Amino acid sequence: MDFAFVSGNPGLDLAGTVLSRRDEPIDILAAPADLERWVTACDELPDRVTADVTTFDSALTLREAIYQLALDRVLDQPFTPASLKILNDTAESPLPTLRLSNAGLHRSGELPAVLSQIARSAITLLADPHACLKECGRNSCTRLYLDRSRGARRTWCGMDACGNRIKAAAYRARRRASTTTAAHGAE
């Protein structure tokens, strides 16, 4: 499975592992092995972690807390207290270890440290009054993302997943409209 890291923050990307939350939610982290692959695929996290059932459940709990808090921020409402507690408690754990060598940066740590790093990145984002958080403009997508575009005009979580679909649908609608207009004009 390909993971989309388009949200601009590891916490938001973790929250984005549930697709179409309003319609028929699809959880792409169905098992601990999925979480292990997700962490490995995320550039800002350690290369390898091991997830057991307990740490996997902790990750899913953190994911839902981050989603709720980011949604609270998008909707300009007070943070949900239970989600704040989960986020803050998770952030208290030690962080992954960083090592620099001639080969570059190497990150290592167990899953609780990774979750702490994700929680801290989410806290930093959610605490920034200038961070522009948005929900994707495609109706069936519920991904939340950090809009860093010039003038904060970004509409979709990402071009590959949502932007191209919206543009293709608009193109098809224009083609249908022009075909219908041409057909009526020929009558």
C-alpha cells in the first residue's frame, strides 16, 4: 500500500490514515504491520519500529486525538479535553535518537518514542496561531493539511489523490455540457 504524506506534518499524516471519514471510512492501518510500514515510509521518523497490539492501539488512539484536535482548530472551536490529554500524555515520552554520520542522519527508537515525536510535532503545529489548517476540498476526502501555499490558496490535500480527480471531473462536466449544447444547436 502506498501512503500519502501530503499533510505537511507527521501528526496530520497519521490522522490521514483513515480515508473518507464522513462516508465509508477506510482505515489503512488495519494491523500492527501496516503501522510499521507507515512509520518506515515517513521520512521524518525512524527506519524501523516494531508494533505490538498495545503500541498499535496507542498509535490509533493518538491518531484519533490528533484528528479531533486539528478538526477543532479548523472549525475554530475549543480543543476537546480528552484529545488534549491523550496528545499531551503521549508527548511526554522520550524521543527517538538522532545520529549524524558521513552517510547522513539516522533516526532510531521504539514505537512509543516515535509516537512522542508525532505528538510533539502535532502540538507545535496546533499551537501555532499562524498555521493555516484546512480540510481537503474534495467532498469525500476528510484529510486535514497544513496550507503553506502563497496566499493560502491550496484547495486539496494533494494533487495526486484529490486535485487530479476534481480537475478530471470538471473537465468531463465541461465536455458533457459542450456536447449537450452542440447536440441542441444541431436540432
